[in-house]
Amino acid sequence: MHNKQDFFEKLVSAYAKDLYRYAYWLCKQPTVAEDLVQETFARAWKAIENLKDEKAAKAWLITILRRENARMYEKYQPQLLEIDESLVAEEVSHEPLPQLEKQQLQQFIMQLPNDYKEPMILQIMWGYSGEEIATQLDLKLATVNTRLFRARQQLKQMMLSHPKQENLASSKKGGQ
């Protein structure tokens, strides 16, 4: 690694947005997500010498962020605020039904037990393979695959047991 400062600045510019999206998925609060990302980079700066392989930087930063998130929740339980997700969504669709379906799916994912939620988020948001998720979470590949399968099964059940948003929208139109 050349200059410590230059390398660190490259890491920040390369991964700050992705880390924020992941942090937001974990906590659903913009300011808490920002704090998590800042704390992640603060810890990364202190331990930058421990990063031996630049190709592992993304996984290393995610691990730090996950640990920071766990530490934060050990300290306190944040006050939950209802926030219109379209205000923080990267791509806001002007079609209300797909946006509602996406929000509903995100809510269902957030309701999953952590053992299922974490691998699902790593797969969906980061596009990690089963092997990469296993490495990140320090699990066997078979365990990751089982958890992803069970997460999908639970999501299907949640979607089947809740009324679809389009049914709600059409019943409002028809019930005039």
C-alpha cells in the first residue's frame, strides 16, 4: 500500500455509499446509518495496517460495520421513527404500486430473525455469493444456503398472509 492517507481516501470514496445503504437496511434510520458509516471508517482508519489484501477491503469494511451495528444495539435501543422511505430511496418511482410492493418486501425482510435477515441482505444488497456470505458471517456454506432458503420461505408466507397492495388500491377505487 502506498500512502496510508491516499489508500484510505480511496476506500472511503469507493465504499461510502454502499456502506450507507447497508447500514440503512440494518437500522432503517438515516442519521443512525450515517453514524454507523462514520464509526466504521473511524475504526478502519485505526486498523488500516491490518488490511493485507486490497481486494478484501469491501468484506473487511462490511465486517466492521456489522460489528459496529451490534455494539450500538448493545448500548441502547433507538427510538423508532416512522419515515417515508421514498424520501431516502435512491430511485423513487412515480408508480405507487411497485414502490409500495418494494417497501412491503423490505418491511418483511426486516421482520425476519437476524439469522435469516443478515444473509438475505448481504445477498440482495451486495450481491454476495453463498461462499462470500459464509465467509462474512463465519458460517458453513450449507448453513448459509439453509438460512437463505428458510428466509425465502418465510418471506413467501408473509406475502401470502398479507393483503396485496394492489388489491387495497383497487378496492379504494371501486368502493366510491
